[in-house]
Amino acid sequence: MTRRSLFTATIVFALATSVALAADFEATFDKTLTVSGAPTVSISTGAGTIHVTAGTDNQVHIVGHVRSRDGDDSAVKQIAAAPPIAQSDNTITIGASQGNSDLYRHVSIDYDVTTPRSTVLTARSGSGDVGVAGLAGALSANSGSGSLHLTVTGTADVKAQTGSGSINLDGVAAGLRAGTGSGSIEVIGSPNADWTLRTGSGNIHLKVGNNARFTLDASTGSGSVHVDQPMATQGSANRHHVSGTVNGGGSAIRAATGSGDVIINGASTVSQR
């Protein structure tokens, strides 16, 4: 064998070994719980994504994908064998708080959860995206550094907060509090209760329907405010700050960005993602 052939064979062997080792440091667990009525579900992960969708009325199905971040597969195996899931009647807690904190220090867990449409959900990720689709219960979603993509179908309140990432909300029909340190906020829905939206740097875009009734206070540090619907302004208005009533007024919308535009228009069709 020539020196070049030997070098190539060594590289191929090293890559194959690396792939094999990586496979050893991943594991999946799968668990189904039975519930009745509207369950309360809390999901938390230190480093991972959370994806939740609506499913059958009496089951919560949880799939967890566990990965090692330091090349040690012992924690991965332990977590997969005894996942951090606890149930007390109709309350389900999913996340590392149920286990030994040291065990979770160097792993990431992605959660794919299917739960009844009526679920009251709290979802928190330390550094990952959170996606929710089809739920009608009250929803609270939080990420330290990830984007939030939430589609709701009911009339319960929504809370969405991320340290650095975008927020996209479809179907909001009740109270809303949404904030990000640096990212855009897009909301499609009906302001039937008060909305508060804040971002440090990013655009705020609201699609609320031409007939929506609301009282607006919108401001930007370096950008402009644009409202499609006819509005009766209150006090002085300029490109950086607008306040007034739309269609006679109604629930309060407070929107503020440090650096970006605030745009409010009549389109209210729920987008498909």
C-alpha cells in the first residue's frame, strides 16, 4: 500500500469511527400517558427544541431525543431508560427538573409531544426553538435564545418570551404578552383582549382584520409606525409614536420596538407554516 493510500484509509477509518461513536451518544425514548379532560402539561429543556401538536383527547404522547455534548454516552443511556416524566392525575411534568441535575448537565433533549387540543401548556427551552400547533388552552412559551412559532385555535391567553429570537403567532384571539430582546414579532389574530408587544431591535407586524376594534399606543426608537386602518389619533402623532382608536376603540394594543418598524394592517388570514 502506498503512503497516500495508507493516509486515505486512515482518514476513512477515522471518519467511520467518529460516525459510529456519534451514534452511540444518541438515544430516543417514547412514552404515552392517559389523561382525561383538559390536562396541564409543563415541558422544559436546558438545551434542545420543543415541538407540540394537538392529538387525541385522552393521551399525551412524548418522544424525547437525547444527545451527549461531551462524548460520554452514560448519561444518555440513563435518561433514555428513565426519562424525566412525571404524572399526577391530569398534571404532567416533562423535563430535567424531575431528575438528577448533574445527569443533565452535558446532554441536550429535544421533545416532540402530542397532546389534547384543550391542554394548558407551559414550554421552556434554555437555548432552542419552541413550536406549538393546534392547541386551544392557555399557552406560555419561553426560550433563552431561540425562536417561537405558535399557532393557536382557541380563545385562551398567550404568553411568549425569548431572549434573542423571532416570535411568530397565528390565531391569537384573546390576551397576549409577547417580548424578545432582539428579534421580530409577527402576530395574526383578533385583539379581543389587551395585547402587549415589545422588542429591543426588530419589526412588529400585526395582522388584525379590517374590522378590528382597538386602542393603539405604538412607538419605535428608530423606525416608523404604519397603520392601514383609519384611526382617530389622540394627542400629537409622528412617525415614531402613534396613539389613537381604530373603529371606535376597544382592547388596548401596546407595541414598542427600540429599533424597527411597527406595522398594523387588515390581513388576518392564518398563515401556514
